[in-house]
Amino acid sequence: MATATATIDLNAIRHNWQKLRSMSSKDSGAVVKANAYGLGLKQVAKALYDEGARIFFVATAEEGAELRSNLGNALEIYIFSGHMIGDTELIKNYNLIPLINSIEQLSRHSELLKEKKFGVQLDTGMNRLGMEPVEWETVKGLILSLNPVLIMSHLACADEPDHKMNVTQLNIFRTLTDKLNIKKSLAATGGILLGPEYHFDLTRPGIGIYGCSPMQDCLPVLKIDIPVIQIRDIKSGETVGYGNTWTSTSEKRIATISAGYADGIFRVAGQGTRLYFEEIGCPIVGRISMDLIGVDITSLKGEPDKLELINSEQTVDKFAEGAGTIGYEFLTSLGQRYNRKYASANK
Ligand SMILES: *Cc1c(COP(=O)(O)O)cnc(C)c1O
């Protein structure tokens, strides 16, 4: 079989969430947007639910509807994008809680779903989603009369603990929500690490659950193995791959493995990335193709039938850094083709 295998450790996911929850001052939810950061909404959310998670966050109403269908009615599902045109039926039928981002969304929600729960998202400086402070002041009285269940904002620089933006946003959030008797939420993974003054009533960890930076001391969640299709010996002066970008300077043994940029192995990853056989790292040679990658396995004794891309030597964060990106982007770029195995599915 030529399909690469992505093994997702659900026990590690459970462990990491428990850790983030125990670090949080009060309650902790779980962010499972974008198919649980590419790792599989159904399996990941079930594992977190079994572990006691009851508050989930997703990006869109469609994601929320899927989550509701999978896990039933005993959980709260918040929608970061709020109440968009076309979302009304999904919000109503799947009992979703939109995080209202603007006066326009507020009017829509209060006209179309007056009795349905909602939360409010405030912008405290990131300028991405949420009501501006002046808008909030204008409609605060009206909103409070409608009993929002959560008031939240999002930090722009929480993965840089010393960044002065963190304190700025904390102070703005405090000013805007001071004395309000509503559940409050400011911190994602990075915010949890900043300390208890950022935690308020509910934290919203995502990436830390999936074992990546900025979370520390978490368990790795993902392993990737890629089958070797063919092995050949080449002479000095021969080239490998599209565009002849790599030329051998001595005799080499080259393995062609069955994965490529269609599997999230970005073309720019070529330079420092290794494929591992046990602890031995073998460099990528030539351009990464859509479905194939050349690897210099001259240093290996035997002929491996598979090589590892993601393991304890080359973590998601390390791979991502080598490709000039972050763990979040790599995880959500994995694509459809992997043979996905969920390890330790039963506790
Ligand atoms: C994605 C997201 C989170 C989770 O962030 P992580 O850095 O993955 O922990 C929390 N809140 C909002 C608003 C988000 O968009």
C-alpha cells in the first residue's frame, strides 16, 4: 500500500486538555474548529467529551452542526463567526451559540432568534473579529437586557509573553466588562500560559490540546509514516526530481517515498527536513512533488520499507519551522489522503 499513515494519539489529546484545564483558574472549553485542527472532528471531540469537556468552540455554524450531530445535546457549542446571513436555521436547529461580532449581527439575532442564547465577542485591539469598544458602549444596555451567556475577546500576541499588547488588551477587556455579571473568556492556549489574571471564567485552548507550541510539556499527538516505493543507486553528477535542482556529488542511494505537497509537506520544506529511520535522519533531495519525495538514504544500512516524517526527533513544530510556518498551518494542511489511525481510542 502506498498511502502514508497519520497516527493520532487520542490519549495524548486527552492528557493535554486535562493539563490545560488544570492550569486554568476556572473552567476550560476546547477549540475544535477546522476539523479539530485537521486531526478529525469526530474522533477528537468524542475523546474530549469522554474526558469531561462540555464547552466547545468552532469557527462556523456548519462546523457546529456537525459537532452537534456527532455528540448530542449535553454540550455547549459556540460559533466564533457569530450569526451570519444564512446561519439562522443551523443555529436554531442545532442549538448553537453565536458569538455576536457587530451591531448588524445583533439586530439579525434579536429579530430572527430572540429566544436563542448568544454570546458577545469584543475587539480589544486585534482588529479581526468583535464589536469595537464604541459600538459596545452604544448597545451595551440593549445587549445586557437580552442576557448574553458569554462575553469574550481574543489576544493577538499571547504566544509572546513579554509583548506589551497582552497587558494592553487585558486592561481594555477589564474596562469593557468590569462589574458585569456575565461569564467572561479571554485566553486561548497562549493566554493560559500568561497566568491566572488572563483566565477569567472560561479558557479556550486549541493548539495546546494538539500538542504544539506555545504549549510546553505536552504529549505529541501526531506521527507520520511514509512508505518507500522504490530505491535506486545513482552516480556522482546525476540529478533527482523536477527541474534538476539537486545534483549528486558522489555515489548515493535514493529512496522515493509516497507523499508530497498534496499531503501538507510544503515544497519549501526541502532544505532542513529529514525523513527518519529509527534515529537516523535522511535529507530530502530535489524538489518535493505532489505525491513523491526523493530521500538520500546512503547512511542507512538496510533498505527501509517506510520512513518517518513526524516523530519524537522531528516534531510538528520542528517540521513547521523548517518550512517557514507554524504547527497550526501544517496540521490543517494534512489533506485527505492519509490512512488515519486513531491510537488508544479506548481508554
Ligand atoms: C483559534 C482560536 C482559539 C484557540 O487558539 P489556540 O492558539 O489554538 O489555543 C481561541 N479563541 C479564538 C477566538 C480563536 O480563533
